[in-house]
Amino acid sequence: MPELTKQDIKEVFVETLEPFAKGIQEDFQKIDGRLDKMDGKIDKVDGKIDKMLFSGREVRPPKY
């Protein structure tokens, strides 16, 4: 039986782990896209809250 070299072992690990690593990268890209969408929605809500606060300041009755 031929001896395994470090290069042989490295090739086995790379061949085995490469599809797994690619799958993880794809999953992280999907998560990143979802987080970007959430950031956009949070920015919209933040803008609406700012408008409400500004409007609330304008509506307050005068102090006597």
C-alpha cells in the first residue's frame, strides 16, 4: 500500500470541504441580503418616527 503524503491528505480535505464551504458562503450571502433589506425597512421606520415627532412638536397647544 502506498504511503500518503501531506499533499495527498491536503487534497482529500480540500475536495471534501470545498462544497461545504461554498454552501456556507451562499447561506451567508442570503443572510447578508436579508439584513440589508431589514436595514432599509428600519431606516424607513426611523424616518416615519422622526416625522411623527416633528409633527407632534407642531401640534402642541400653547402654554398659558
